[in-house]
Amino acid sequence: MKNITLTAIALAALMQTALSAGKCGTQTCSSTTPCCVGGYCNSNAQYCMPILCEAANSYSPSSCWNTAHCVKSNVVFGAANSFAQIADYDGNPAHAAFVSQFEPSNAKLNNGQMEMTLVKQGNGNGFGATVINTRAIQYGTVTAVMRSGCNSGGVVSSMIIRNDQIGDEIDFEFVGADKATVQSNYYWHNQLDYTKMIKSPALSDTTQNFHTYQIQWTPDQIVWLVDGAAFRTVKRSDTWDPSVNAFKFPDSESYVSFGIWDGGSGAQGTADWAGGAINWSKQPFVAAVKSQQQH
């Protein structure tokens, strides 16, 4: 009787696991490859980090790694535990403050800074890099000492605070069409309203010089600063939209990331904004970050 009872319990547990596992594309994730992203299952950081992992479609709701939350930090790139390739990341943010999100990776530490390179592919388009913080943030001050890699039209560099699942975003973006300013923008629930973009005052060449870029994000407002000078403030109270009965103000827990990408090969509107097709004779295109702070 005891053996029958144990067998029944085990069978019930297996049935419950099967019922709780969602469909990941055309497959069902297993205990050895538990995390689902975009229809594929795996067990590494590229799949299990909470920023992308689809809990409802994974082996179980707890398959995705737990979200690590923001702590006061001062990341100096080149120091131990500042950066890791995603294949080497074990899920412990104490072991890497930032990881390169893509494979193959075009991000690396070099000369005391984190460098992201845009390279030309066989089809003529560029393949860049995204480096993302391993801790999520909901409100706080994010500061980076950064140089863009946009020394040709079409190349875009960025510093972004974003929730990919909800679509909230606050950003700095650099385009190759303009080396003398940085653009600021914000989005709510993936509503891409480009009319809200505002440029900074004139800066010394952002591709040759490091500047300090800062976003101060509170429940009530967002302030963008360059080299300690504020040039834009958006108040939550000014974002009310009666048609949806909501403030269109980004307020969801998000991740800080840096990137470089090919905007010139995108849709016409994106290509025009980025400055047209990339002139590959001007490569290398390397964006660099010396340090990042958040609190």
C-alpha cells in the first residue's frame, strides 16, 4: 500500500509539472533546458535571465532566474566583475555587473573601458552589440561616462533604461547624422512617439570625447543631464492621457543597457533619422563606456 501511495504521489507530481509547463513555440521545455525564449529552450543566461525568459512558456514558472534588484553601485569597466560574456554568466550579479546580450559578441573590455563595435556582415548590414545590467532598477539616478561610436551616418549608439516586456523606456541616443548633440526620449508601453525627442545643447564631438550622461528618474519626473547640466525635464503630471485613463509615464522595473546598431539599414524613417546608409570606409565604429553608476 505504501508503494502504491508513493507511486500515485509521484505520478500526480509529474502530471502537475506537465500541466504547468507552457508551450515554447513548437516544443515543451524540459528540466535540463528549462527556459523559453522566442520558441526555443535552453539553460544558459541568454535564456534564463529574467529580462527575456518567458516564465509562462518555460518548464515551470520558477525556471526563469530571479530578478536581481538595484543596489547602489559604481562600475568601473576593466575592474573585476564589471563585465562578462553572456555564455560565462552564472546568474549571480556579484560576478558581473553587465553582460553582453548577443552571441557572437561584439563587446569586450579594452584599455580600461567597455567597448562595443559595429561590424559589417556579408549582406552589407551592420551587426552591433548590446550590453545590459544584471540588476533591474525602478527609479534612481543612472550616470555613465561614455563616447558614442557614430562617426558615420546610419550608426546609432545608446544608453537606455528599458522594460522589454512592458515597453517602457527612457533613453539617450546618438546618431551619426549629428555628432554635436545627444537625443533624449521616453516611451510608454511600446507607444513609439518620436515627436517627443529633444536634443541636448551643443557638445564637443561625441565620437571623440567622453561626456557624462545622467538620467534622474523618480515617480514624479525624469531629468536628463549632460556633464552635470540638466537640459530636459518631463513631469509625470504632464503625461496624463484621458483617452486611456493613464499617465503615459515609464514607471516599470527596467534594465540599464548600452548599445550600438545599424539604423541605416532599417525602415526608411529609421534610416533617415540615423543619417542614411553607413559609409563603411569610416569604420571602425566603436562606442565606449568608462564607468556607470546607479543609486
